[in-house]
Amino acid sequence: GAGVSQSPRYKVAKRGQDVALRCDPISGHVSLFWYQQALGQGPEFLTYFQNEAQLDKSGLPSDRFFAERPEGSVSTLKIQRTQQEDSAVYLCASSTRQGFLDTQYFGPGTRLTVL
Amino acid sequence: DAKTTQPPSMDCAEGRAANLPCNHSTISGNEYVYWYRQIHSQGPQYIIHGLKNNETNEMASLIITEDRKSSTLILPHATLRDTAVYYCIVRVNSGNTPLVFGKGTRLSVIA
């Protein structure tokens, strides 16, 4: 079946531009996570949604980062006024159950390069 | 911060078993051991998880010591496609809990 998809796969932005990264989770998956992966590092948690509710945004590095999932399926991660330190791969993961042990399925990621 | 310690890199000959160690000496009683791997330019892929009993699936086996302070992921017959970064993660039993990745072990399978 279809897995988690992300678009675009690659994004180049000039410093100061706003960007929007899209995640299409596996159909019916309740939970959705965003992670940021810097070069040579493991992924780091950014934020978590359960359906349309953003229950944890403790990992967002600044108020320039904003995520939404208005209808409980597709999610968008927006970064305003991008900086060079925002350059990373942004990964989305979804899982099927809430409040129980589950498996997170990851998309291929969006590689953001800020010049 | 990651609660696990893994060697930064390992090599394995193709067709041989790859044994990837992980130390998690501060693991709590309600935390599971998860393994994910990340092939170059792809998102992490779930491999296996366990609480205290050894586990096996079509991808790998997970051996957890009796005191639960360490574990070993075993790929029984490594292939070139198993070349990846392998992450050992401890996580509480909750679907709301994000994964906390360390730097993992870079496994290179050599022909």
C-alpha cells in the first residue's frame, strides 16, 4: 500500500524566504510526527499531532516554525524567514494508534537548503 | 538526549551475521527497546522492538540481556542492501511518545 509521502523532496530557499513542506500520512493514521535531521545526526523531534490537534510542539526550535494539520490528515510544516541553520532534512512519520504502543512509518523527507 | 550508546561504525562481510550492540543501562521498567535503520537518502525504517523477551521477525532478531541493560540486533545473513545507519532507541509504551534518536551505528556490508 501507499506509504508516507512528502513534497517537495528538495527545496532551496534564499535566507529570509518562507517555505512550506507537505506530508501525506498513511490513510487512517491518527498520529503524525515531524522530525528535523541535521547532516550526520539522528532525527530530532519537532512536533506531534493526534488527528487535527497539535498535542506537543516542544521540539520546535523557534517561533518561526509552525505546523498544522487542519483536517487530521495532510500536514504542513512552515518555516518563516528561513535561516542557514534551518538547512536539514525534515522527516514526517505517521502511526496508526493513539495512546498505545505503535510503529512510526517515515516518509523519505524533504531536504531543505537555505543559501 | 538519547538514552542509548552504540558504536559509531561496524563492518560485516556479505552473507555473514551482523551483530549490532546497544547499551541502555538506565532503561526503565516500562521502556521498550526499538531498532530502526536509515538507508542513505531515505527515512528511518522500523526493524523490531522488544520489552524483555527475545524477538524475531522476518528482518532480524533482538536479544535483550536479562538485566535489560543491553541488547543486540542480529541480521542473520547480511546483504549489501543492509548497509545503513542503525538506531537503537528506548521508548515508553505510548503512541504519543516521539522517538529519540542518537547517532546510531553505521553498518557497512562488504562484498
